[in-house]
Amino acid sequence: MSITVVSNSHFPTKKIGKILSLSIFMCAIFMLPASAQEKEKLWRTLTVTGRGVETISTTLSQVSLGVEIQGKTAEDVQKEAARKSSAVVALLKKRNVQKLTTTGIRLNPVYSYSNNVQRITGYAASNTVSFRMPTDKAGTLLDDAVKAGATQINGVSFIASDEAIASAQKQALKKATQDAQNQAEAVLSSLGLQQKEIVSIQINGATPPPPPMLYRAEAKLTTVNASTPIVAGEEEVQASVTLQISY
């Protein structure tokens, strides 16, 4: 756009300056609406956070167990720990447990103290593994593992399958999104306002809580007179979604 100023003796220069200033101001006004609309969209927004919870059954047990042997020489205890650990692992493989993994191999000296003198009296070796299996079969398997040579149950936690967790996460997110929309609708309708569009979406998370532990401390097992009862429960998958909505 161009502006031409024509000198005229009957048209004072001061008036020309005023008209020129007014023309530039009007041009600026006509160029602002798009930017002003964007600013108004940001100013007139409502931010709401919705939450969703989906409850699922814990059908699997995550187990950590091991073998510990003590003796006079390092070689003897290591061989015996390896022998019993191999028997336990063979049993677990035979039962088709999932995600079987060795989680620790240790060989440590055992000390005694007498008259402020420390001396080695023997050695202790331990091998530990972790695995996952259906909870309804875990009790019997633990008993059989002890018979095969396991001397420790370090922990048992209850979890849902990966497929169940993934499905629950989607449902929790849907519930969280709907909860956020319901909140926005309640607020805006009470003020006589109407929702226009969703400006931004933020997913804050959709994860299950840490699984509860059945055994938290190390437990040494020697004899088993009856099948160990193990009863699982449920866990919650929680999700949070934040919406920014213009009105």
C-alpha cells in the first residue's frame, strides 16, 4: 500500500499530516485482527485435568528365589550352590515359567571375631533367579522348588499380564479425557459460556502402581508340610489428562 501527499495551497500542511497519521492508524487496525484473535483465544481458555482409573486382576506372580550354601572352603560351597541351583532352574524350565533370569551370584567369606581378631571361618555362596508364572500355580511351584534345593524366597509380587495392563491404560486414558470434558462443560455451562475448541492436550501418565510384595524380607525355608497358599488381588491403572479449552 502507498500513500501520496499532494501539495496544495488551499490544503494546509498540518491537515495533511493529520490525515496521513489517521490513514496509517486505520491501516494498522485493519492489519491486527488475526493477531488479536489469536491472543483472545489464548486469554479466554479454561484448563481442566481429568482422572481415570481402571481396575484389573493380578493373575501373575513375580517370584525371586535362591539357593544359599555355607561350608569350609570356597570351592565346596560354590560347587554345592551350583548343583542345587541347576536342579531348581531345571524344575522352573520344566514348569514353563516366564522371563526366567539369573539375578545374582555371590561368594563371600564368613568371618568370626575373637579378642578383636578377625578370621575367616568359612564361605557362603548364593545364586538367585527371578521368574513369572500364573498365581494359581505359584504355591505348588514354590513348594517343589524348596524340595529341589531352593533355600530362600526373596520376594513374591502380584502383577497383571502385559496385555491386560495395555488395555487398562487405554481405558483409563479414555475415562480421564471424558472426566476433563465433563468438568469443562459443567464450569462453562454454569457461567453461560460455550466451549469452542480444544487448544492443547497433555497426557500426564497411565501407569499401574508398584506391585505389592508378599514377602519383603528374606525368608529361609527348610521344610514344607502343606502347599503354600497364595491369593492374588487387584491393581489399579491410573491416568491423567489435561485439556486447555477455548470459550
